[in-house]
Amino acid sequence: MQTWVYYAILSTLTGGAALVFAKMGMKQANEHLALTIRTGVLFLIVVVNAWMAGGLKDAKAIPQKALFWFVLAGVSTAVYWIFFFKAMKTANVSVVSTIDKGSILITFLLSYLLLNEPITPKLLIGATLIIVGTLVLIK
């Protein structure tokens, strides 16, 4: 397997665990505090990781266009997590997380439109299954 596949699998494992851990904490705290603490910890770990990998040395030379996209991604992520934590506070994390995975359809569309990534038959089949699964959970 290629290295990126291992990273994706590790992302899946840690991402799934993070959601359950957050839901456990929200049994005793509100979603706003939960998200704030989670984001603070995340920020510290990401900064230390970037620093250790030498990824911060070019920060002053970042192109404006790249900065624009990173800021847009940051705003999008913040809004995403606010809504996600609100949903997770009052519903089963397994259902919220599954419905949330419908966001992959937005990723497919935007990656096609903005990055010129191909939409393959395999991708279409997977997207269809995600849509069907999401509809099953919503109804």
C-alpha cells in the first residue's frame, strides 16, 4: 500500500475515536466549551507538529492566494465544527457522524470543479451508496 493510504486509515481511526471522546465529555459540559477545549488542544498539537517538521520556516513567504485558501478552509472548518458539535450534543454521535460523511459529496464536486480531479465510475458508486445511507438515517 502507498503511504497515503496508511495516513488515511490512521485518520479514520483517530477521527472516529475523537468524536466518541468529545461526546463523552459533552455529557458533563456544553458543546461550546467542548469545541473550544478540543480546538485549543488541536491547535497546540498542530503547531508543535509543524514546528518539529520544519513546516513553519516558510510562513512569511506564503503566497497570498495560498493564504486565501487556507483562511477559507479555516473558516469553513470552524463553522463545520460548530454545527457538528451542536448536532452531536443532542443526537447519537454514530448517526450524526454518518450523516456528516455526506460532506464527501461536496468534496467530490469541489475537487472536480476546482482541482480538475476525475469523477470515476467507482467514485460515483461510492457517492451513491453514501447518499442512500444518509437518506436511510435521515428518514
